[in-house]
Amino acid sequence: GKVLVTGANGYVAVWVARTLLEQGYTVRGTVRSESKAAHLRKVFASYADKFETVVVDDITKAGAFDEAVKGVDAIEHTASPYHFKAGDPDELIVPAVHGTTRILESALAYGDAVRRIVVTSSTAAIMEPKSGPYTYTELDWNDSAVEAVRTKGRAASQPDKYRASKVLAERAAWEFVEKNKERVSWDLVTLNPPFVYGPALHEVDRPETLNESMHSWFHSVFKNLHEPKQLGVIGGGWIDVRDLAEAHVLAIKRPEAGGERILVASGEWKWQDWINAARSYGVPTSTGDDSYDSATAVHSMRFNTTKASQLLGLKYRSIEQSTRDIVEDFKARKWI
Ligand code: NDP
């Protein structure tokens, strides 16, 4: 089969494209400009006859993906801004929402062969703040981020601007499908991962140009971004980028995943867990908190990933496995 991957030069997308190619698929990747395709052609040189790129310079324009969707059997829509530098929330919301709507519109109009569309959403679209311990499921929606952006506008927090963009984009996707259910020849899957960590395959020449999640990982684990006493306190959920890529492939392969919102997460962490793992590979790290005991760490926010195991049979790498490969990657780049 042939699969369209949007934003193919992104951190997650390059691993999605690679996993598809490894499993025999042909891949068409969209990028915003021709200059962003060069690195991809290098990375996928051994798949020259199975990998192509097309330029979609503005994903928010009507008809943006009309040509790109022709002849593909499935779509992985990953393109969406993920950064904490927005002034007006619309800097994130417009490309997130319109980019998602445009791909669905083009698939409806010209994607005659399309059977499955996977949209990369996020736990950002799920994790509405709670006052006590809580286990999130696919039934949760982060409406409070949307409310924060609606009431505060530019003064909303950077994370809330990003979270609102993910909620609104995912809701737009489900609403589009509901509105057009008599006319579509495909179904929708959304994947909702927490922080994505793991080695980088996309074009990165220095730590400053890492994508948002790995940028924070690098500075937290190696560059003393946090006070040592915060390292056993600050945490979250995560998934290895290669497991997330596998989830994207499984999401197009498994018929029973159609129409489902799927939370994919490996587990919970505190920064000190990553620092301990990095130290076990013998590299100098940020100053740690030696009083931290991972066995007694309190993770008040957890994720229920039953659906991912039932529908996708997804397996996850551990903090140690993932750290080993990130350390190797950063060493090869001479950043550590
Ligand atoms: P990257 O920043 O590495 O990649 C983002 C991709 O989206 C790039 O191809 C980028 O193109 C494209 N893009 C960003 N803004 C626009 C825009 N305004 N118009 C068109 N294209 C745009 O991020 P990730 O790989 O980390 O993220 C990929 C997806 O995964 C996103 O949907 C993100 O929300 C989601 N996600 C990521 C998580 C993480 O921890 N990394 C966690 C949960 C979800 P260009 O290079 O040209 O800017």
C-alpha cells in the first residue's frame, strides 16, 4: 500500500515514514519547502523507489492536499505546530485545526483509494487538570485549555495555547467525520501520546534545533535546566518515538481500530528517572537529587492504555532502553 505522511520532516514523522518503509509500504511525505526534502532523501536513500516527497507550502489553504492524497491508501497526519513561542493562540490553532480539516476535505474529494486516516493528537487534548490523583482515559477532553485561551487570549499560558490547538484540531477531525459519514470511504483513528522521547532521525544540527520534547529532555537530563530538588517532583507520561511510529502503522493495519481515539503511553516518569538511566550508561548528567527513590515516587496523573493493548497490541520500550539509544545518538553528535 501507499501511505501519505504529512509534515514528513518532523521528529515523529520521520520515524513513522521509516517504520512504514521497513514494513513494505510506499511513502509519500509532504514538506513545506523543497529544502526540507533533501535530508529525507538522504535518510531514505536505500528506499529511493519507495519514498517520494511533495511540497505543500501552506497546509491551511483550501485544497492544500488535493494532489497529495491522490492514489494513497492511508494517511498519517502529523503536521502541526508544537512550540511554546506563540503570541496569539491562533498561531498554533489555525494551522492545527485548518491543517487537519484540509487533509480530511482533500481525502473526501480526491482520496478515492483512502481507507484509513490517522491523526496524531496528544494527551494534551485529554489531560484536563484534576485536583487529586487521576487516571486519564480516552473519555477525557482538555476543555479547560480551550476555555483558558478563549478567556485569556494572548495572556494564556504557552502550554495552554498548544493544548487548545490539539483539542480543537482533534474535535474538528471527529466532527468532520460525523458530518460526512455518509460520504467518506475511510474511517478515522486518533492517537493520543504524552511526551515523545527517543533518538532523532530528522534534520537537527545542534541541540537548539531539537523538537520541543527532546529539547526539554536534553536540557533537563544534561544541562541543569531544573533545580536538583525538583528532579524527583517534575514528571509526566511518555512514549518512545519508535513505539509511537509502530502505533501509527498498526493504526492503519488493524481494521478494528477504525473510529477510535487511542491513548498510547509507556508509563510515568520523573526527571531523576532519566538522569539515573543516563548515568548507568556512564555519561555525565545534570546534578541529580540523590535522595530520590523511584520506587516511592508519586505519580498523581496516570494513563489507562487498555484500549491500545486491545486494539493495537502495542508494546513499549523502557526508560532504560530509550535512554541508552538517546545517549548513543547524542554521543554520536558530540553533544555529550
Ligand atoms: P516537530 O516540530 O518535529 O514536527 C512538526 C511537523 O509539523 C514538521 O514537519 C513541521 O514542519 C510541521 N508544521 C509545524 N507547524 C506547521 C505549520 N504552521 N504549517 C505546516 N506544517 C507545520 O514535532 P513532533 O514531531 O514532535 O510533532 C509531530 C506531531 O506529534 C504533532 O502533531 C504534535 O502535536 C504531536 N505530538 C508530539 C509530542 C512530542 O512530545 N513530540 C507529544 C504528543 C503529540 P516544518 O518543519 O516546516 O516547521
